[in-house]
Amino acid sequence: MKGTATPSSINTADEDVHTGLSKEALKHAFLDNLFYVQGKFPELATQHDYYLALAYTVRDRLLHCWISTAETYTRQKARTVVYFSAEFLLGPHLGNNLLNLGIAEQVRQVLPELGLIYDDLLRQEVEPGLGNGGLGRLAACFLDSMATLEIPSLGYGIRYEFGIFAQEIVNGWQEEKTDKWLRFGNPWEIQRPEWAVEIKLGGHTETYLDATETMRVRWIPGWTVLGTPYDTPILGYHNNTANTLRLWKAEAAESFDLGNFNRGDYYGAVQKKLVSENITKILYPNDEQIQGKELRLQQQYFFVSCSLQDMLRIMQVQEIPLTQFHEKFTVQLNDTHPAVAIPELMRLLIDEHAMEWDPAWAITQKTFAYTNHTLLPEALEQWPLSLFARILPRHLEIILEINSRFLNEVRIRFLGDSERLARLSLINESGERYVRMAHLASVGSHAINGVAALHTELLKKDVLADFYALWPEKFSNKTNGITPRRWLALSNPKLTKLISQNIGESWIKQLSHLKQLEPYAEQPSFRSEWRYIKRSIKEDFAAYLRHSTGYIIDPQSLFEVQVKRIHEYKRQHLSVLHIISLYHRMKSNPNKDFVPRTFIFGGKAAPGYYMAKLIIKLITSVGDVINNDPAVRDSLKVVFMPNFNVSNGQRIYPVADLSEQISTAGKEASGTGNMKFCMNGALTIGTLDGANIEIREQVGAENFFLFGLDADEVQTLKSQGYNPMDIYHSNLELKAVIDLISDGYFSGGDRDLFRPIVNALLQGDNYMLLADYQSFVDCQYQVGQAYLDTEHWTRMSILNVARSSLFSSDRTIQEYSRDIWKVNPIKIDLLTQEDVKKSMQSFS
């Protein structure tokens, strides 16, 4: 760090060192934090120390907004949206907060004066891996939009000590490494031990008569843990609103047993601490074993109980009667992971606060709303009754009572329909008895929504059809969205600058203003600038990829990208079949011209999902052969980018020419990666699945590459007795492709390595790869021809961006606020020093 400036040597005039936004104030604050918070001077400071100094400088300015927001909400007793989610995949905070504060340019100017490089400091931030994929990233986008739209909100979740694993690729296989995101601390959070709550687990229940001779139930826990909250401010874009994300850490009520220690039982002295902290140790423990299932249920209960108790504390502080709980809070359940909040709120109301069942149930139903995120039967959570009884005995009693009362309503409505009763029951009685969490969420909520038009219709027709027949008024669609702040303004600054130079910056907050770009698609000069920027971004990415992974790719080639969770229904292996078909054609016709393509994959497989891991191995093995074949490697490249996360997403989405969204129709709920690609100017090749349908409607069918069966055709073909072997034998190119895999061409002659994939395709093909193969290959030919017409391709790219406004999470949040939450924005004015003095005088 150059220069000899110290905190006292900088004149900031009348600007507050904690809130000033001028270059000098920021420089003073940066050095203050380096000296007085980090305890470092330049000769000893590392790059990470400088990152922390900058992070604390930014956080100081967030705190002014944060405290002003909290004071306003408390004073106005504001109705508050509460977002319950087991995942919040936030991504790095620093760049996003600089963007939202509007001081990124000042900081870019300050750091070189101190001998530092802006981008180098941003790269120092360790990303918090508190989510698995789309579910957690959606939650993060929603928090950003609620703050930007000035919607009072609280996000509640778990502060996992170790997040989603860090992925390494070793010999083509995924290896999971511990995600130590907290190793160097987290400058963005503030611990709140004074608001810790006690959480009960295990034990048994007993009945007793209270003072009014009313029969009550008391839960005698087997053990207890403490939940300690850690708060992170979530800042809106260019406003004063800073809402709160409150994550809970599990701790032992008594972390050290001095008696055991003095007796020489050193392990016993800390055993309670170890057992308690396991609850929030890691995101999604492998639940193939019963111990993993127990831990996941404990995690889900832990964070909703902490959160509901915290909400009751807030009501007490604001002196709001308990009967108005649903008027103060509206709680959105982000899938079924938090559904145990329904019996927990009932327990708190009837057991802890002596409320009668009927008013408690009315409050509970009016409080909760449920978002369903999956159509896959195996992803609809069910818990064995025996497990529930062991971990949450009181909650099982409450669930059984809810079920009994609910089924009585069904009996009256549908007399004699025992099959319907069995389908609707909260308890799955077939074989071992299970609690159906999607059923619990549906019964205990006043609103149920899907996350894309097709998804919602399939919920009504299939997954939740009986509930739709019972309560059609509960159902609505809320198509997902993404925040344009992170996914365009922050991740694609070059394109952002071009757009803003031509239509202004208002689109960042009002994405509908992107519509103003449409006429520019017809201007040759603008198309030329667009292509120049795209080429520049691809060159930067190629340089990054070569440095970080060793892959050498051609920026002029068509970048075809599929980055998402690895799963059979998402059909990464369909893309591999196409790649092998291209390779086979190139080898068979060496003199024919082919459009140069670079296929980029990324994504993580669940640790216990062998087939997904084998798909990664197939991708990398095919890549090894193709990338090292001198006959094709100048025209065809296959890249697997390891450890896909938010940071890598910010690099990848802007560089894509073609976005692969090729899931089996009827399997993807929505998808948000498809929106990120579209908003950054990539064209989509996809099925009529999830939000692909709405993307195609918005950008125009002529600007979307459609292939494959639709959801109805998939079901029809399966019902007719689909036989993939018929297609294998009749399609000679497809047969050659599969035979290359099965004969060991991509596995060093090992015919067994990929046998599970080949067998799954030929002996069932549950995800219809063979049925869609020829349509996909034909559509890919159209893609190649279109890419050769650079002017037309550029026009389509511009129109994809110009017509992407529907996919802003701001729009999604506005719909939730209007239709489900019934909540209004509240403008925040920053507290002045005089306000603070008055507050202190009032307190004293």
C-alpha cells in the first residue's frame, strides 16, 4: 500500500467518517478501519486485511440505513413480510453493496491512490455457500427486491458453519471439500446474543390442568439447545431501506461441564457443545442414513422455532396483542423445508400462551403462505412418524390433531370418498407411516403458489390436485424472477454501460424500461457495439479460464452453456449425446465446415447421487478425448468449470451465446438460470418446460430455439408404452453415439464405467432423452446456421434483453405483495444526529 496517509492526516471537513460518501471521507474511513478495527498498518497488512477494511467502510454506511429502517418499522409497527428459507445463496456482498449504495465509482478512484486495485479486493471475499442452487438464490433475489421496493421484511434461515461443499474435479470425478466460508470471519454480520432463544428437542409430553381447570399439554424435552441470531443488512438499490436477514446458530445451553473436566472426562466436558452445534454445522447433511434424516429435521425445526419465538419477542417490544400476530406478520414458506413452522406456531399459541385451538388455528392459517418448488415426487418431503415422535413428540400430536379435524371437513365435503381421504391425509398410510410436509403446508396456509405458469397448472392437475379441488381460491401463479442489480448491472458492467448510455439508468430499478432498447436492434452501429462488447467479455473469460483451469478456448466460437445442479431430469447428458454426434460427424467428414463451438458445463451433484456424479465423469471424459484430438479441437471444445457458485455465475452468464434449458418437459418448476442468460443477451435452446414457456412468449418464438416433446406429449408417450430401444435401433446416428459410449471409446476401453447411464437410457429412459434426441440435434443445426448470420444473431440477442423485464424479481415481489402478503411499501428517512439525541433523551 503506497503513501503514508494515516486516519488523522486526512481532512474530511464536516463529513462523518462513518457516513460520508466523498472520496476523502471514504479514504479516511478505510484507513480508520485498517488501523482501529483490523489493528494493522500497511507494512503488515495483507490483501484480505484491505478487503476487510473496505468491507467495514461499506458496512458503516449500511448501518446508518439499517438502524434508520429498524427504527421506522418499530415506531410504525409495520406489517412485515417474513421469508422462511432453509437456503439463502447470497453471493459476495461487497460489490453488490457498493452498487446499491451508489459509491462504486468513488471507491474505484480512491483505491489506486492507496496503491490498491479494486477488482483484487473484491476477489478476496469468500462467498457464503448457504444454498444448494436455485431455491437459495431465489431467496436472495427476493430479499434484494423487497429492500429495493421498500417492503418491510425479515429473512430467517440457518447460519451454516460449513455451506454447500466446494467442488473439485479429480480425474474427471467430483470430489467434495469442506466449504470453510467463515475461516476469516464475516464482516457483514452482527451477532445478537441478547436475543438468543431456547429450543427443545426429544423427550415426551404430559397433560395437566391449568389454573382455570383447562386440560393442557406440557412438553418435557430430552435436551435443549440455544439459537443465537446473526444479522446481515440487505440494502435496497439507491434508497435508504436496509432490511434484515437473520440467521441462527445452534449452541449448547451449557457449553462446558466443569465437573466432568475436573474428573478427567475431557470429552464429556464439551460433548454437549459438540452435539448442539452439529445442528447448524453443515448445509443439507447426507440423509441416506437415519442419523442424517434426524439432523435435517432438527435443522428445519430449529430455525423455524427460533424465528417464531423471535417474532413473538418483536410483538412484545412493539406492544402488539398476540391475537394480531397474522396482522403484524405474513410468513412465506420457501418450499416444504420450513413447513414444521405450522405446528410450532400452534404449539407456541396453545401450549405457551394458553390460546384455544380454534382462534390459534385461524391465526396460523392466516399467517402462512406456501410456495411449491418441485414436481418431482421424490423431492416432496416426507418424515417417518417414528422419527417425528422421537425428535418432536408434541408436534406429532398437533399434526395428528390438525389431520383429524381436516379430514372431518373432507368427509362432509366428499361423502363416502375414502380414496380421496387417503390422498388428502397429512399422513401417508401406505407401508411405513409418514408425515407429508407438502400436505401440511397446503392445509396450514391461506395461499399456495407455483413458480411458473406450467408449474402452477401441473400443481393443480397433478401434484396438489385434490387440494385444488378443495380450495381453488388458495392457488395462484407467481413466476420467479431475478434481481437485475446483481445479474446484469453488477455481473456485466460493460453491457450495462452500453445500455445506460443509450436509454439511461432507470432500467436498473424499473426493468420494463429495457423495452426502449428494441429500436436499437435495427441500428447497424448499435449492433456492432453490442458484438464488440460481447467479444470483449468472451475474451476476458477465456483469459480467466486459461489462468484458473488451463482450458484454452476460442472467443470467436459459439459459447453454449449449461450451468445448474447436475440431475438426470435437467439432462446434461442429452447435451453430451449431441456433442458426441458432432464429434462423430467431424471425424466422418473431415473436410466439411462446422460452426466452431465451445460447450461449457458447471454444476454440483448431490454427494449421495451416484448417477449425477457419473454424468460429470461422462462430460469430463468426453471432453478429454475431444479436447486432445487435433482433428477437431480447433472446432469443438468441452469445458467443465468446477465449483459453480454465485461468483462463477457472475462470470459465466454474460459470456454465453446460447443457453441450454433442456429439462424434460413437466419436470422443471421454473428455473432462474434461464432468466439470467436471457437478461444478458444469450439465446435459449429449450423445451416447453418451467419458465422457458414464458421466456419464449416474451422474447418471441422467432428468437427462441424450441425442441422436444411438451409435458402432455411426454405423458401420452409414456402411457402408450414408450420403448427407447425402438428409437435406438431406428436412429443410426443415435445408435452410433450410444455405442461409442458403451464400447468404452471415452473411457479408455472400460465398457463398464458408463454402463449405468447407457442402461438407464435403453431400459427405461425415464427422462425421455432418446425421445427428444433427434429434435434436439435438428434444432442445434438451426442454431449453427443462425450463428453464421452475425447481424441477425445480434438482433435476436438485443431483443432477448429488451424483452426480459417480466423476469425481474421486483415484478414477482410486487405480485406477492399485492395478491398474498397485502403489504405496502414504507419510505425510510435517514436518522439525523438530532433524531438520535431525541431517541436517547426519550429512553433516559
